[in-house]
Amino acid sequence: MKKITIIGLGALGSHAALALRNAAQLKLVDFDKVEQKNTLAQFHTRMGLRRNKAQALAQSMQGLWGIKVETAPHKITNDNVDIILRDSDIVLDCTDNVEARTCIKAFCMRAGIPLLHSAMSEDGTFAQVVWTEEFEPEKGGGGETCEDGENLPFHCLVGSMTAQVAKDFLDKGKTRNLMILPSGTSPL
């Protein structure tokens, strides 16, 4: 079975993991802890409060669907990126900072691992799902977009579209880039 590694389990990554739970073996990567505000817009529950996001999400998936996933409760850095990502068939970058995106992109390009970026503007008015060849980390949005639950339907849409693009690649070798607005999607 193919392995999808999802880095960043906030508003986009947690919903992508939810949608990909039956598509492949999952590896969840995040160093952050679940906070109360996360439960409003991310696929995290109050039971996971103060726990690592990767481990809390893995426990939720195990409890809800009996799905076991691998976790890496670490921050991606140049020192550990090889260890964390080397066995991936595809990587989904759902992080919200340039440093992590740059590190992930550099490693995946060197290793020849397909990399799909999912990013939302800070104001929540648009998002991108873009393969690495077209993605510029410094222009990919960033910052927190999930302080409240106001954009929850949009987070779910972007996470689902990220999952669908990744699944299309695994199943058919098909790549596509999307610009996503709260009102719908369009090819890039």
C-alpha cells in the first residue's frame, strides 16, 4: 500500500487526513499541541487538548474507524527531514510557514518524492493546492487561518480537494493545480 505523509495537521492537514483515511497508509507529522481554539476549525477534539496533534489525530482515527497511522510528533528541520520523509510515496505539505515549506520542498526535490502543497491565505479568501513545480513557499499564504470556526466549511473543502488531488495522483498518475475560493474551484 502507498504511504502518504501529511505534514501540518491544522485546518487543512487534519481534514485531508480525514478524507484520505481509506486511500493509503498515512503518516502524520506535526510538532504542535492541540489547543481549544483548534477544535473550532480543525479535525481535533477536546479529548486531544494539550496533546501532540499527530498523536491526538492518530488516536481519534484509531478510535473512530480502527485505522492505525504512523506519527512523527516533531518539527520538520534540515536535521530530521530525511528520517521523517524518506519512506513516503507522496508528501502533502499543509504547513503554514516558509521555513518548513522550504525545507520540505528541498528534500522532496532531492529525493524525487512527489510533493503537493496545500495553502490558504491568512484572510481565508482563497487557497491553493499546487504541485511543487508551481509552488513558491514565500507566496503560499501562511499564518493562522483558524482562530475561530468561521471558515470551517472552507477548511473542509480545501482539505478535501487536497485529498482528492493526492488520490488522483496515486490512482491515475494525474496531477493538477487548483485555486480554491469559498464559492468553488478553478484550475491554475
